[in-house]
Amino acid sequence: MREMTIGQFFPGTSFVHRLDPRTKLLIMLAYIVLVFLVKGFVGYGVLAVFLLAACLSAKVKIGYLLKTIKPIIVIVFITFVLNLFFTEGETPWLSLGPVKIYPEGVRFAVMMALRLIFLLMGTSLLTLTTSPMALTDALERLLKPLNKLHFPVHELSMMMTIALRFIPTLMEETDKIMKAQAARGADFDTGNLIDKAKAMLPLLVPLFVSAFRRADDLALAMEARCYHGGDRRTRMKELHYAKIDGIAAALTLLATLGIVAERIFL
Amino acid sequence: MEILRANDVSFEYDAPEEGKPAVKAVKNVSLSVQQGEFLCILGHNGSGKSTFIKLLNGLYLPKSGSVTVGVWDTTDESHTWDIRQKVGMIFQNPDNQIVATVVEEDVAFGLENMGVEPAEIRRRVDKALSTVNMTEYAKQSPSRLSGGQKQRVAIAGVLAMKPDVLLMDEPTAMLDPSGRKEVMDTVEQLNREKGLTVVLVTHFMEEAMRADRLCVMEKGSIVLEGTPREVFAQTETVKALGLDVPPMLELSERLKNDGIAVRGDPMTIEEMAQELCRLKSEI
């Protein structure tokens, strides 16, 4: 259970690693928009070049990046199949009784599958090269203007930090409780789905009780260390935009132009 | 010089259910802490010691009586954060007091809250980590550290805030023996070498023996006070309070009962060995 790969971070000193996390978040935002804007294979070509360049300069193995698709492979497949069968066009390619496959369907299904794969690979590249701390930090600073609208920006990022901090602790705790319950005859592995869900109950109750107790302790400890919200709070590591952020932004702009051009002219 | 003072302090928790009486945890305790001393508050579970120590930095406010830190009263809200900076606190559970996902970020947490300049934070964090010998773990995730190491990180987090007093609420209760020694050695070193005032709450007799002064709490009051030697010499009283007596004191007590004139209440094995050699040479 402790070998979760979601959000795993590999420290490094590459071009991508050294980018300001705010730049990376903004590029990611632009990238997601682009993935949805892409109309044809030329656009995907542009995105693929962009992703490949980012991947190479981050010194992340392409094979590793491909592996991150594994958890959603089923979803990709279902999307592909659904679009394949339910997109209608003019002349069917294949017809097996009521099932008709049109060339438009094939094209659309491939596009949709690619869209999902590109989304996941892009976001994985972000989390692989950016520490969770840096990400929450960047989010806090990017959302700062929302403070004027009384949106609790600092509180949100503090909550994210604490959640990240306590994931391993609570995992360990779950493990411990599971073993304790198993030692007293609890069975987590057999039976159907409902049985398994029911078996989880004696696990969840103690886990929640202990999480609340931890929250109480943590609140006291934070208060003891002068925590009183985000006002007048400083940070040890300040974020500064540098030249490389400009370069990365320019490259992103180039990719954007390419995809916009594809939408207009092709 | 007096640095902390509790004046006839009482505290009670809200009643667990309506209609039941409130739980009196601390009753009319007066205590003065001198600068640079190592004070230990000993007591078994439910004696009110953990509640009492939380009154000393304003985490809890007294129901009656007063607590003063230097010239500030803990009930004066305009100085709450000054008091918390001057009087740092380490808690029992090492996991539940670490906020950040990186060791050095956690040490910086208090300083960030105080609004210290980034360059100064960096300097103080590095210094605090080297004081507790945790520099090599600065970039690591706290979840991979041992209990003793986590407590040392927590101590660094407090030290970076440059406190005058370090309050410790059973900091070793959840650690294994080696972690316990690690933490106690660090604390003792800080007290002896840096002159940091330490108030330690514990139920371990061995830890209490390291202190300059010892207070024993029972049912919310201080019932015994003095140097560890003075307190533990009252073997019968200490035992009646449900606490352990250091084994060597126990031994000398039994020897005395058998008519052997042991002198000077030896507390450690070395002292006992010396005393026995002296007795032997007299025969």
C-alpha cells in the first residue's frame, strides 16, 4: 500500500526542475487547454514534440512516462471503444449487423484516446519534476489575488500541505490497524464487493478517531509555534522568475501558435 | 533570575457531560522557574502535569490565579505570540507536531509565522539543525525518520525561534530506549551548554534524575519538591505516590533496614559502588 506512485517526485537539477513552480503550473494550464483545442494529427504532432522536449530536458525516461498511463489504460480503452461504435458518419467502413464502424468514428476514437494519454503524461511530468511543497507554494502565490475576494488562499494551501504531510502517517496507521484487526480474525480479502466494503468498517472507525485526535494535537502544536493564519507570514524559500522561465514561456507560446494555426488553417 | 511564574493557578476541563461537575486538573499550584535551570515535573497519568505545562505558554489559560512569562501575563492577548516565541514547546507524539513535508521546511515553520526575513530564516534553520545534529536530513521527508530523530527536528523547530524556555510534555513517552537517550542527551546538552531553561514533564524516574529540581504532582497539586536526591530520599512517600524509586536508593534503603550504615543516599551505580567499597574497607 505504501508504494503509491501517484504524485511521485524525483528530485533533480535539470532545466525543467529549475523552472519556477508557478511557471510550470501556468504552462500546465496552457497545455491542458491546448490538449482540448487540438483538432487533428498535426496538432498532436506539435504537442508530442513539446512533451518530448520537456521530457528529454527533464531527464525523465520516456519509458517511465509511458508507464504512468497504466492506471487509466482501462478508461482509455473504454473511451476508445465507445467512440468507435457510437460515432456516426456517412459511409460505414465495416458493418456487422447493427454495429457499424465509420471512418469518422475511428478517427474520433483515436483522437479521444490520445487526448487522455496526453493529459496524463503531461500532468505526470509536472509532478515528477516538482515537489508537492513547491506546487502548493506556487498555487498559493498564483491565487493570491483572490484574497481580495475573501477566498481563503493561504488556508487552502496550508490544508494541502498538511494533507500531503499526513498521507504516509495515515497509511502506516491503516496498515497497523489492518494487522491488528486481522490478528483478531478480521477478514479483508474474501467475499464479494459488499462483504469487502463491510469488512472495511472496523478499519475506518478507528482510523477516523485517530485522525481527529491527530488533528487536535497538530492544532495545538501549530499554535505553540505562533501559527496565526497567513497574515504577515514570511517564507523561507521565496520564488523568483528567472531567464529560464522566459525561455519556457516562449516555447509554450510557440506550441500554442502552432495549434491555433492548425485550428484556423487546416 | 525568575523567568516563569505560576501563581496559585487552577484549571478545569469542561464537564464531559452536562450536569456532571467540571474536571479539576490543576489545583492552586504555585511555581517559580529560574533562568537556566532544568526543572522536571514528575507524576503518573492523570496527575495534571501535562495540563499544568500547557498553562505555562498560554495554550490553556488559568481558571484562577495567574501565569507570567517575564513581565507578560498569559491572559494578555496582545502578547500571546511573544510568549509562544519565548516559551517553546515539544509534545509527546513526534508525528503530530511536524507540519511540513520536508525537514528544513518544518524547522522554518515557526519563523515563517513570526514573519522573519527569508535570509535570516535560512541562517537560523541551518544553525538549529546543526545544533541537534540533523543537518544531513535537512532535505528529507520527516516520515522516514525515527521517533528520536523526529523529536530532534521538533526541538530544532523550537530552537530556531530563539526561545528562553523549552517546555517538554513527555517528549520520550512514545520512543524506544535509544530514541529516549538521544532526545534526553540533546536536551541536557542544550541546558548545560546553551543555558536554555528546560521544564520537562515525564513519568520516567531516570529522566527526572537528570534535573536540577524536581516537582512531583499528584491529583493536580505539587506534593513534593526539591533536588532529585532530596525527593527520592523520601522513599516511602515516593512509593506511596505510585512512583518508582531509583534502584540504588531502594538498595541503600534495604541495606539501612538491615543495619548497614550507608551514607549519603547513593543514587547511581557508581556512587553505590564507591560507598560499598568504603564500607568494606571499614570492616
